Amino acid sequence: GHAGVDVDLAGLGDPLAALFNEELGAVIQTRRSDRDMVKAILDHAGLGEIVHIIGTLNDARAMHIQAGGETLLDRPLAQLRQRWSETTFRMQALRDNPECAAEEWAHNQDMGDPGMAPKLAFDAAEDVAAPFIASGARPKMAILREQGVNGQIEMAAAFDRAGFEAVDVTMSDIIEGRRSLKDFTGLAACGGFSYGDVLGAGGGWAKSIMYNARARDEFDAFFHRDDSFALGVCNGCQMMSQLRDMIPGAAHWPAFVRNRSEQFEARYVSVEIPQNPSLFFSGMAGSVLPVAVAHGEGRAQWLAQQQPSAAEGLVVMRYVDHHGAPVETYPLNPNGSPGGVTGLTTVDGRFTIMMPHPERVTRSVNHSWRPDGWGEHGPWMRMFRNARAWLG
């Protein structure tokens, strides 16, 4: 990225007419080694007479346009980016949090940003669940959803591939007694727009548990078993964080409140996985991975009586910049969480919550960008395989 370009319009007649015409056209970038092949394809399509080679890339990070030896434009890319994006920045500063708008504008002009740089501390191709899948046993996994949740299909697919029997369970199933959590070893609370994201993030969902005797007893019994585990993602994270008093070892979990940008954020960002006891992240510490986020209320906020320091060693995921450092500035930290914190676990590692959506990027092709060399399954699949391996 950040490459400049040298353009020569000598073969296009009047340069102003070429630059500002409104006719249909396209600029195609190809490797030098592919140029003849591309021209042959265009010739075969009858476009040869209107195809022109107009330029090459440069390392000066500048846009240089000339025609017949006369320089028409010579500007640094940073300056052009600033001019191009200023209107958007001004509008964003009026609509959103102006501090976030300024941070994003500055980020977009940072010519020293190297871009995403995933780092794996494990072999993503290794299937740690394979021996247990081969046994034929498929433990039942409750894929829990509530009104407005829409992430259950991806979650079920991830656990299914990892060797579980994924079972669709709704809150009404629990409340009306059609399903019982005692029949499941694991539970995954999914994301989406539960209760339209009103009553506070995940608040309506949590209250449907806390203020219903049957549901409260079901969840309380599940969390206090010795063999159970759970994952909460997005709305599921928000909901489980509000059940912290019910979950052993979760007293340090924060609430998740409105994003600092004051907007719903759907982005592709980098997170690091620090050393932590979560069963989901066994062997993954030290990795930096790209992941999808989609939430309006994901900023971690500890209650007045809580000490954020109590979460030390129990953070499973934090936002980092493209140099690998924890980040609080927008948009690399999409919600403004202190220290970039976006996922936590319990003291024993059995119950884990996070705002990002690893279940949406378990396959390499699900990533909007990925480095070369990743196989069918991306590195996030390791999370779900770890859960199957933990059960044995």
C-alpha cells in the first residue's frame, strides 16, 4: 500500500478532456509480467484500439501526471488523501463523536502505517480436535439465541466443524421448559440485535433470565456445574456480563456500553491474544489476528465498585494497532474500550465473553483480507477445536 503513481497521458489527446471526461472507462493495474496477456484478452474482446498503457507505480508516494513532457500534477499522496477525505471528516465530526472523527482522519493519513500484519503463535492447520472427532462422540452444544439474534448459524457451523452436535435453543425453549441446560455440556450465546439493542446492550436478554424463576434456576445450575463451559459473543457477551454475579469467577467482568464513536461499528480489525486461562485460547497466546466486529455498545466499562486491575491475566483479547501495540484510538479500537480490552474469561477459564465475532471468520474465505498461505480453515477455527479438545 501507499504506492505512488506516474501517469503519462501523451497518447490520449487533450489531457484535460482525458482526465475529466464522463464516458465509461476503467483503469486496470497489472503486473508487468501479465501485461501482454491482459492486452491479448482485451484485443480478443474487441477493445484493443481503446486500450492505452498510461503509467507505472513509484516509491515516492506521490501522484505525478504529465502529458508530452509537461507536468500537470505533482502532489504527495498524503496531501491528496487529506483533500479527498476532508469533506467526509467534517460531516463525520458533526454527526459522530468529533474526537473519533479526528482520530480516523489522522489514521487515514498515516503513511507510516504498515497495514494489518497477522502473527500466529500456533499452526492453524493443526486440528487438535481430530482425535476426539474420530472417536465418534459428538457432545451436545446449546446454540442459544433470543429475539433479534442473527448469528446462530455461523456459531452452529463453527462448533459442528469442531466435533460438537450443535442444537438450536431459544430462550422461550428454556422459559417454557421445552429444553433444559442440564442436557448440554456447552453453551454459546450468540450475537445480533437482541431486543433491538434497547434497554442497554444485552440488557433485555439478561433480564429475561434474571426475572424468570425457571430460566434463572436453569442458568444458575449450569454455571455452577464442574463440567460446563460457555462462550458469549456480541449480544451474548453483553448478556453474560450482566449475569456476572451468577457466574463463578466472573466478578471482574465489566459492563459493555455505547461505543465512543456513538455509532454502530461494523469493521475488520486486529486483536492480540494475551496469555490467559480460557479453554478456548489454549496454545494461541501471542497471536495477532484480524477479526470481524459489529456492535453499537461494545465499550468495556467497569462498575464503580470494581477494580479493573482484577482483570489482569484474565483478558483474552484486546484491540491492537498495526504495529501490535494495544490501542484506544479510533477506528483501530472501534468502541473505545480502555486498554483495548474486548474479551475476558473467568478465573478457571471455563466461561469466556468477547465482543468480536470469531465465528464469522472460521473459514479463510470469510476474511475480507487475509495473507497468502492460509488453508480452508482460518486460525479462528482453533478456538472451537480447543473446546472439543478440552472436553476430551
